[in-house]
Amino acid sequence: MKYKLEILYEDNHLLVVVKPANVLSQGDATKDVDMLTMLKAYIKEKYNKPGNVYLGLVHRLDRPVGGVMVFARSSKAASRLSNDIRVGNLHKKYYAIVNDNGLKDEDTFIDCLEKTDNGTVVSTKEKGKYAELSYRVLERNKDKNLALVDIDLKTGRHHQIRVQFASRGHALYGDQRYGELNNKQIALFAYSLEFPHPTTKELLKFTAKPNGEVWNYFNTF
């Protein structure tokens, strides 16, 4: 399946795009379509580049999750963006729809998360990697017992948002691994990405809106 690329920004150092839900960030054993391969093909064709095209993957989104991603078009940009991630200069925000169940209007979640052998992540008291996020409720749908939350991600751990909400009884809508097996699309979207340009140091911010039936449960969109 081919996807239409939604490109938000492009220069000699960066490529900022919106990843569709259910598309891999990079290739895996499934051989399914992935963003890295599609974007390399796009650069090769647009700029008529011979040979292999360099494109650095500096962060990922889980396959079922859509949203804004940045790729590096040079090794220097990749190194600087990776360092920005390590020191917390790359700032990501997400929309999520979660089971309400009396969720507080706003809160901060702090946990230790450990990845098990089967790829599932569990919340522990001491063992694992430090994970922190803050959120605020934007809107509630009482008829469906759902809440739309705006998440400020402080650390970028594997499955972090999904596990931290699910472990407190507020699993994300459509989360097949940590919520109910209901064959719905997970309602998690990386809507904002902010970071300094790797060469000019200008602060860049990119946003996008989620789409899909479940998001229409709320007036925000």
C-alpha cells in the first residue's frame, strides 16, 4: 500500500513529516511499508540523487500511533538531534483518548518501566527505567466514559503513555495490548514536536491534527 506523504518542513538538514497510524517508523521483519524507506525514495526521486540516500531515524512512534516525526538529512543533524533528545531539548506532546473512570483533571505520572521478554512493558516500583509525563483533561464524553487528554511527555520510554495510563485504570481507547481486545484503532497521536534547528539553533515547532471516527466523539476537533 502506498501512502501520500504529508511533509511539514524540509531543508538540507531536516525532514519533518506526519506518520500515518499503522505505518512502521522503520522496516522490520514483516517487510511492511515504513516511513524511512518511503522518505528515502521521496528524496532520491525529488533531488535525482544517485546511489544510496542518507536519512537518519532519530526517534520512533509505535506502529499504531500517528503523528509528527523529524528525520535527519545529514549525519551532523542526526548527531545533534539525538543529543537534543538525550538532554530533553526535543519536546513531544500527544493527544490521547482514555477510559475516564474518574480520571483527575490533571496529574503527573511517575513510574519505573521494565520491558519484558515478550515486548510488553510493566510498571514497577524500583526496577526499570524512570518514566514521567504530565497531562490535563481537555474534554470528557460521559456517555462513552471517555476523556480526551493533552499529554506532555517528559521521558520517551517504550509504550510509556500506554502503560502509565493503563496501570492506573485508564487504558487508551483501542489499545489492543494494554486495554480491551476490541479491534479498534488506538487513540494516540503525537500532535506537537518542538526542537532547536541543528545548525541555526532556531526553535522550531510543528503541529498536526488527528483524524478518524473516535476523535469525533469530542468537540475539540
